[in-house]
Amino acid sequence: MQQERINWQLPPAISAAEKKLVLKGIQGWQLGETSDGTRLLAAANSYANAIGDTHYYRAVQWFIKEEQKHGANLGRYLDAIGAQRLQHHWSDWIFRKVRHFNASMECWTLTVITVESTAQVFYQSLKDATQCALLRQICTDILIDEAHHINFQLQRLATIFAGKSVLRKIVCFQLYRLFYFSTILVVWLAYWRTFSAGNNTFLPYLRKMQKKFTRTIQRIHQRPAFQTNAVSPLLPPML
């Protein structure tokens, strides 16, 4: 059974000043967390069949389920404070377009690592920007999940990266870097107000994301942490 880390009996005690700073951020990320994952699942299924990995597809299903849980919890919080759930946001439109044309598991994995890395800074910023106990618990729950998600995706990217020639690794590193820093800039432009409210103005944000990128590159240059057909650490015990 999935652990419940949020006490929904707590009142959503967000102040008007806090709400002004973080509401648009909550609304935007809530929308982004609600994807049904259809295209990711299709890519994962194709990839898992190609390499004969009997557990990977189920792990991706569980990953999507946890992301949807985040969206549901943020939506429940928006409902509780009488705020609208967004149907459209320009940054979400960009990422949905990227997902539409993405069929490569390598690209999917890099995309998830990048977005989840920005999510760690975003939700920590959101948590630090409010005294609302309920919202802080929602952020903590997401941060715990995101740490596992990034570890899972880094293991897979390391496995994919290990199969490349030296020349392809050099080229891919440059492409990874270009994609990563382009993406984190888009996220900053979309949610700078919430980042700043949590004391992550642009330079601190950039430094944190640079450190995360460095750790990503260090991890994928290590020997993959698991072999094909090994049970993913993301899968819950009962699966």
C-alpha cells in the first residue's frame, strides 16, 4: 500500500501574500502533472520489448501513476482554496509538443531527468515560500517521490549511454547539455515568481541546476546500477 504522507484534515491556511506569489506556479505544475503518459508508455513498451526487459514497462507505469498522484493532490489543494485548475499554460504546451514527437526512450529519459530536476528546486521553493502546513506536506510528498524517480531514470540513462561508442558519447553529451539548459531556462521563465519566493532567484537556481547536471553526467558515466530483467527500485513490493 502506498504511504500517505499528507494530512488532509489540515486547513489550507495560505495567506493572501503567499497566494499572490505562488498560485500561478501551483496551477501550472498541477496541469503539467496530469498527463496520461500515453506516449511515454508506448515508447517504454517498444523499448522494453526490444531489450527483453520484463520489469521496465511496469516500472514506467508506476512512475506515471505517482506523477498523476502529484497532479491530483495539487488539484485537490487548488479546489480547497477555491482556485481554478488551468486547462492551458504556454510552458505545458511546449512540453506536450516535445512529447508528441518523441519516440526515443533515451530522449524520454533525459527529458524526465531534466524536468524532475527542476521540479525538485520548484517544490522546495514552493515549500519554503509558504507557512501553510498542508501545502508544505504536499511539497514534501512530491520531493520524496521525485528523488526516487530521478534515481530510476538515471539508472536507465546510464544503461543506454553505456552501449554507445566513444564518439557517440561525446556527441550525446553535447546534445544532453543543450537540451538540459534550454529546458531549465524555459522552466525558469514560466515559474520565476515561485522560485524567487522560495529564495531561488536566477543565479542560485542556475547554480543548483548546474550541480544537478554535473551529477547526472557523473552517474551516466558509471557502470549501470542494474542489469536487464533486474527488478526496478521504483516498483512497489506488491508488483
